[in-house]
Amino acid sequence: MHQTFDAALEINLLHANQEGADHNRAHFDDWGITCFNVMSSPGAGKTALLERTLAALTHDLTIAVIEGDMTTELDADRLRQYGVPVIAINTGRSCHLDSKMVSGGIHRLAHEYNPAEFDLVFVENVGNLVCPAEFEVGEHAKVALLSITEGDDKPLKYPVMFQEADCLLLTKMDLAPHLDIDVEQIVANVRQINTHVPILPVSAKTGAGLEDWFHWVRAQVHLRQSQPSLSGVL
Amino acid sequence: MHQTFDAALEINLLHANQEGADHNRAHFDDWGITCFNVMSSPGAGKTALLERTLAALTHDLTIAVIEGDMTTELDADRLRQYGVPVIAINTGRSCHLDSKMVSGGIHRLAHEYNPAEFDLVFVENVGNLVCPAEFEVGEHAKVALLSITEGDDKPLKYPVMFQEADCLLLTKMDLAPHLDIDVEQIVANVRQINTHVPILPVSAKTGAGLEDWFHWVRAQVHLRQSQPSLSGVL
């Protein structure tokens, strides 16, 4: 549940959210944690990507997940099978996580575990290509997924998500032979909105392209751990 | 741009939107127009469905479209090729159409055309499986699309859309052989949320199932035109 407001109220709301996000990020920085905010339309494959990622990276990295869903713990339960802490947040009628909700998740994590032991926290947002892009939750980088089944026009029609993304995964690449889709056109449309974001084509089903994603994740974590002066700046 | 609010403010916002929706519906009723609000995740195939629908039904029915998008007129331009009036509404940062935006569209339609000549208006909402379901725009029925590429758990995870739907289309059925998806499970999950909504599996690509959809559309229009006492009640 949400509504559009006048400009002054919008600014106040975003300002309050931003303060909360900065507070969350300060916690992550104190604990040496890198945090990614993972966002996409419903069904683009965020949970499937995280399943593959946990299977591959929990040998080298200590990972936790903050899992946002309007209702149910279906996704949280899928990820718990990988032996990592998963803090589930039900947003009710809200179509996105905000920094206050994630703050609750962080404090639960810190209460139940020693947070300084974690290298990496994934925040899996509610499936929505619009609103999550506007609400920072304290992440160091925004990871957006676009399933190639959604069509090549989405970067132009939902530009905020593609402007804000620090890493973009094109998911379900295994379906490309069965779709009337031009992946080069997707890339060209992204480039109209964001000239520099890394674009990684992947398939969680076949595993294609996932090594590039894992490499990006590891590089971000190592960059932050080796250069603490970069705290707060990606 | 939107935010979650306290309960009293939510009620006021939804009440104001509902008043506007009732006003819009009174216009449609005066003009003998049936209005459908078409909603789904981004890329589930709303515009592709409407392309097929305009191609098939403009011989018997006089149709207009009110087309909501955050930005661009890409979808509006696709539908204009079918020779029908398409009123484009750019919602800016808003993730859904509300009744006030659609009121603007209705008044443009009435200014440029004789509205009493139309049988049917499709409102194509912003691609979002969460928020559009909560904001009536004056429609007589809500049409929801779920692409089978999105997974079988979506009715449970995004229940409001599936509770509110008066007709549910399962789209991209042509991809079923290439997906690890159980369509029976989708139907079972919908039935947990909504015991009676018609569920129509379709493919805009192959045309499979579209006759059932066209039949449903025609039946709704004829029902309303033959029984004016049903105005406002579906």
C-alpha cells in the first residue's frame, strides 16, 4: 500500500529512509560486511540465483540473507537449506523493503549471531521493478536482475531500476532459443540508461555465466575488506 | 514513488481513490462502456495480449485503450497500429495508475471522440504485481496476467492481485515445454487465494487459448449492454 505525494512530502520520506539506510550501512561497515540489495520483477530468478550463489560461495565466504516478501517464508525456506542464517521480513501490503524494515532484520541478525563473523549479506527485495530502486536499505551495491523473458524494452520503460543498478544480470539465458528476443537490443537499451553498469548474462538452470557473477561478488567483498578506507563508497 | 503509512492515512488515501474510481465508472456506465483494468508483472505480455485482442475484436466492438507506463509511449505506439484510440498516461515515478490519472484519460477520450460510440475500454496498467491491485480506476473487472515463466509460487507470494482478479490469464504457455513448471500447481495455488476466478491458459505467440479469452471479453460486454440494470455490478 502506497501512494504518490507532493514533492515536499516525497523528499521528506526519502530523506528519512536515507538516514535509516546510512545507519544500516554504518553497522555493516563496523562489522566488515558487504551488503547487496537484490532486486527484480517477480519471478526473474532472484531466489534461484541466490541458491546457486550460496552453494558456490559459502566455502570461502560467511553469508547471511535478509529475505523480503509480502507474505510467506517460501523463499526464506529455500535458502535456509544452504545452511546460512536467513532473516525473513514480511512487508504485508508494502511493495518494497525500506531501511527501517531492514534495520529490524540487521538487529535480529546481530542478536542471534556474531555479526562480525559475516563477510556478506544479501538483501532479497520484494519482486517489483519500480519501487525498490528508490529506497536504499544500507546496501553497498544494487544488483538488478532482468529475465530475458520480460522483453527488450524494459530498461526504457522502467528506467530508475536500470539507472540505479551497480550490477545487472540478464537471467534465464537458457530460454533464449525459444524467445523472440534480441539480447543485443536489451544491452543497447540498458546503455541508453546506464553507460557503465556491468551486464552479466546468466542461467541459474544451466549454470552458464555464473562464474562471472561469482567473480564480481568476490571482487566486491575483497575490495571492501582490503581497503577499509573505501567504506561507504563503492 | 510511494511509501507505507499508518492505517488511518491508508484508509483516507484508498477512500479518495475509490471515490474517483466510482466517478469514472459512472461515466463508463453513462456511455455504455465496459472497462477492464489489465494488470501483471512487467513483461508478462499485457501489450501482446491486447495486440491480439484488438486484431480479433475490433470487427465487432468499438474499443479504446488507456495506456499507463512510467515513461515512454512504446506500448501505446504498438497498440495505435490497430487503428484504435490510445490515450497514453505517463505515471512518472508512480508504480501504478490511480483513479485520478485515469480520469484525465477518460476526459481526453471524451474530448477527442464521442465516448458513447465505444463498447469497451482497456486500461493497461503499469507492470507491477503488487500495487495496481489496490487502486481501482473505475473498471468493471480486473484482468490479471501471470506468465508461467514467473514460477508457480506467485499467487501465494503476491496474494492481493490474485484475490482481486475477475479473470486470470496464464500467459506464454508456448514456453511450458522449456520450463520446470507445473501448471496444475499454479492453478492449485490460485485456488488457495481465489476459489472462483476463471483461469485461462493462453499464448499470444501461437494463439492457443485466445478464443476462450475473446469469448470471456465478449460475454462481459454483452452482459452489460443487455442488462443495463447490472451497471456497476459484475
